[in-house]
Amino acid sequence: MNRGRFINTLFTQGPLIGSRLVLVVLLSGALIGMDLYLPYGDRVRSWLMTGLTPVYWLGNAPDRVIEWGSDLTTSRSDLLQKNKALESRLLVLERRAQRYTALAAENARLRELLNASEKLDDRVLVADVIGVTPDPLTHEIILNRGETDGLTEGQAVLDAHGLMGQIVHTSAYSSRAILISDDSHAVPVEVNRNGLRAIMLGTGERGRMELAHVPDTADIEVGDLLVSSGLGGRFPQGYPVARISSLEHDPGEPFARVEARPLAKLDSSSLVLVVFSGGAATGSAMEPESAREED
Amino acid sequence: MVLRSISHPVAIVSVVVALVATIALFPQQLAHWRPEWVGLVVIYWVLRAPKTFGIVMAWVVGLLVDVLRADILGMNALAMALIAFMVLASHQRLQLFPVAQQALVVFLMIGLAHMVVHFLHQVLGETGGGFDYLLPAVTSGLIWPVFRVFWDFVNRKLE
């Protein structure tokens, strides 16, 4: 019987595999062309990504188990201590928020005097990072929120410290965001101190960004805070992005070499915020205490 | 030992495990060295059950890898199909090779498939130079003996 099976499988290959390979190569070529030049690629990717949700879930499972385990084994005194630390931190933040509401109201009044349109506060949605794109050359993360939560392409992603990136692809239950450090990404920023505008480019390294085309005479210093300028319409205005880390004036070069370090913890944040600009969020998005409430 | 059969549950589980391992369970700092798990699974099953797990099947699995890697659709699909083709074209010989020689062939096959993908990426202007893209082929070849023994063991337990 074994012999029979052996002989059976001995002659499986034939002219068929050659023609199959040709078929599959043509199919791949068509698919590559479609993905590059036609809009259907995104939809196919979206379906497949939705189908692959269990794989993403399983890929994230070890981290969740570790987290669960450490939650389970935390001692009572540790918890109490942590709780106390969080409470004091909450107090500090609440005090800051009190001042912030007054300032926001004042700002709204001043803008009214200037006849400028009122700035709306943004709504945000909390999302978990459930994966990182395995290609080490691209900086992308996978989030556990998707179209069913109202996410769309182009939304800004923040963590607690600053701007992280933007959503580039969504499926039903997950989405993919590109980080600002990816070498194909750029953010329009301005220096917080004086409003000087610049474009910040990712370099492919997590902790280093570059400012493009900064004139030698520009008023910019090491330590300056860069915030998103809102130009270009992708990122909402006023979120901290990076801090200038080095500055080099080379007389032979037309522009200064300016490097910055991103404020967001690009490789370690596991909770991120997705911003809905102008308040176009679904019901599950969190309501911020917006300046409008005071009016 | 000629083991030539496919157990569908084991095949499905191995593919899912390989897909998960493609995106997780590997330190981020060493990401360049991540073995081509799906390629290994494809080689394993084509070698074992060339009738059931062929070029088309490998292509479909490769398409899922494209989505997971956020690559251009069709790239990894093409690579997996090429690997399956190479295994199919030589599986009678490959079966009889000692394990070390098999590992070398695995390295060559995965390396060749990655070269084609890398070439296409470069033509489309998607990636830079360097030979880093061959590192997964090296680790895949190194891990092949263990990989093969492990899935042979699982298959024998469940047969």
C-alpha cells in the first residue's frame, strides 16, 4: 500500500505545474498592477485584513497574557502605592485643567474680537496597539479599531506625549497607522516659540527626525518645541510633535541641518488616541471638555 | 521514510501559526532576522503532499502574507508560488536529501524568491539597496531541520 502511494505521488508533476506557475505569475502581476494603479486594491486589502483579524488577535495574545499575569501577581501594597501616585498626578492635572478651561474661554473671546473663527476642540478615541508591521524598514503600527468605530484614512494618531502618526489603511476591526518616523512621512510643523513654519521628515530611525529647508538665518534653537501647524489639512493644529535636538550651520550649505527628537514614545506606547477633527466622531468616541461648554 | 499525506487540521494550524509568527513572537530589534515562517510551511507541505498543497494554495497563503506585511498585494504571493514551484519541480530528489542538504536548498529557494520580490520592489522604487533582505533566508535554512522534525512529530502524533 505504501508502495502504491509512493508510485501515485511519483508522477504528480507534469506539464501542469509549469502552466500553473505561468497562471499564478500573471495573476500576481495583475494584482500588483491593480494595487499600484487602481483603487480596488484597498478594498481587497480591507476584506482580507478583516478576515485576518483572528491572526492579529493571536499575534497580540502573548502580550496580553503577560499583562494579565502581571496584573494578577501585583501585590496589594504595590497597587495602593500606584493608586496614590495616580491620585496625586490626577490632582496636578486637574489643577492644570482648571486653568486650561479659563484660558480656553479667554482664547475664544479674543478670537471673537479678532473676528476669527472659533477653534473646536477635537474628539478622540482610545485604541490599543495590537501589532507592528513586520517589515523592519517601514514604521507602521496596527490598531484594534477600524471602520466600525468610525475610523477613516488620514486621521491623526497621538499618544500621551505627542503626535505619533496617521491612519493609512482601515479594515472593519483594525487599522494601520504610519508613524512620523517612517522615511516616507512628513509633518508640517511650526516652532511653538515664534510660529516659524517647517516640514519635518521622518528618517527611518525612531528617535531622529529632520527639518527640511530651514534657512540658515531662521530663528530656531536647540530645545525648541515643534507643534503641528495644521497646514496641509491632515493633522490638527497645535499638538506637540518633537523637540529640536541638534542644529548645524554649514556655510557651504544653502540650508541649516536641523534634527529633532519626537516627543511621542513611538516604539513603546501601547495605548494611543485617534483624533476626530472638528467633532465628526461616532458615539463611541470620548467627549472632551470642550471650550464650548463655557460659553 | 516516505511520509506523504496531508492532515487538513494540522495543515491549517501550521499555516495559522506561521501567519501569527510573521507578525509577532519575535524581538523587534532582530526583525531583519525573522525566518520566513510561511515559506517554511509552504516548503514543508508541498514536499509532503504535493498533490494537495500546490502552487495555487501557496499563492493564496502568500496573499495573506502581503496583507499582514502591508506589502504590495501579489508580491509575497508570487514569492510563495515560486517557492512551491521550485519544490514541486524537485520534490523527488529533495525527499532523499540528507537534512543538511535540504537546509541548504531551503536557503536557496527562499533566498531566490526574496530576490525576485526585492527586484520587483526596486523596479517599482519601493526599497533601497543592501543585502539585508536575504537574512530571513539564512535563518530559515538554519531552522529548517528543527522545523521539519517538529511538524513531522506533530503529524505522526495525530495520524
